[in-house]
Amino acid sequence: MPDDPLEARVRELEHRLNEMPHFSVSEAKQRFGMEADLGQRIRELEIEKAQLRLDLEKAQFRIQKMAQAPKWLQPAGMIIGLLTLLFFMAIVGASLFGKVIPETGKFPVLIVLALGTALSASFLTGHASVTGQIPFFGDKYPLAVSAGGGFAILILILLIGWKIYL
């Protein structure tokens, strides 16, 4: 995966800051001789150094801001999880009064469970993963698959539900 351009810029700025000289005007005169424009050059370097620090701080702030999840993400996950819970509580309540889910209605119930779980989990946690192999020729596994995030949970719940519930 290619480097993020913003992170690459931060590394470049940090490198340039570390490479800049750290000495005063008097130290520079002793080191390089008595050039007339040496003081001016050092002031220019100090200004450039300050600008690099400012650019570095801005880039680090943007990276930090990009890494944060939006504020609506967790409440949305909680709402979806709550709606899924209420749906299944209604099914349980209906079963107390003798209502039964018909065979043709089991798959839609499984889809609601899988989607509700996947959406709420991905909104609340942000990441999960599952990997596996698909057999095509008997016991040979020529195809390997993996999924991450809410999609992984969706697949996992559908597979478990298919085996257990349907």
C-alpha cells in the first residue's frame, strides 16, 4: 500500500527540521568567519525553521483529526443495535402469544439479525476480520478469502445462522 502523502510530508518536515543548524550568530561567526550577511542568513534560517515547525504542527493536527471517528458514528451504532434488539424482543413477545415464524420468514429474520449486528458492530467498534478458504474440488482449497469490518461480521452471522437457524 503506498504511503499516505500527508504522513510522508510530516516525515519530510521532521527530517528537514532535524537537519537545520542549531547555533547563534556569535557561534556562526566563530565557525564560518566574519561574513557581513551571516546574521541575515541565520535570521532567514530561523524564520524557515519556524515555518517548518508550523507546517509540521498543521500536518500532525490534520493526521490526528483524520484518525478520529465522526461524532455521529457511535450513536448511530447504538440506535441500530437498539432497533435490532427491539425487533427480536417483539418476535419473542409474539412467540409468547403463540405466534410462530413461518419457514419462509426465517431467512428475512436472519438477514435482519446479520445486518443489524454488522452495522452496529462496525459503528461501535470499527473493525473485525474473518478469513477462510472455499473448497472447489473436493478437499482442495484453491481460493482463500478474507473480509474486514462490518462485512466480516455480516458474513460470519449469515454463515452461523444458516447452519443453526435455517
